[in-house]
Amino acid sequence: MMDDEFGPIPDQQVYEAAAGCSIVEEYPEDRPYPSVLVLGRTQEGRPVHVVCAYVPEEDQLIVITVYEPDPNRWDEDFRQRRKP
């Protein structure tokens, strides 16, 4: 998060983005837990992708990775990857 190519993503911005996020992609085969890619925005409107997994037995969310999506690799709303 702190080494993101578009600038650091502090914890507070991750919380802001996660609070109003929506699922972009699902990875049901991921192990040890299925995971999802979600898109959220900070209060300033910065787009943030978070890959996370939910552990129902522990009622816990595991954050796997956080990054600002590259506009050259994602469509204008950051919900679909651009074709190479």
C-alpha cells in the first residue's frame, strides 16, 4: 500500500474505500479462502482496489492486497480490465 505506483494508500483511505465498495471479480477457487476484488473510492474520490477474503468461522475479513487501479489496464470506471 505504501509503495503503490500512484502514491501511498494510507490505512484511512483503505477504510474509506472499503466502506462503500462493490465486488468487481470473484475468485471462488482461491485457497485457503475464496476471495474477491472490490472497488471503492476514498472521500477524495480516489479509486482503490482491494483483494480480500472473508473467514466466516471467525467473522473476519482478510485484506490480501490494496492498490490504485492503473487507468491504462482498466476501463474508465475501473470495473473491467482492458483487453491487451
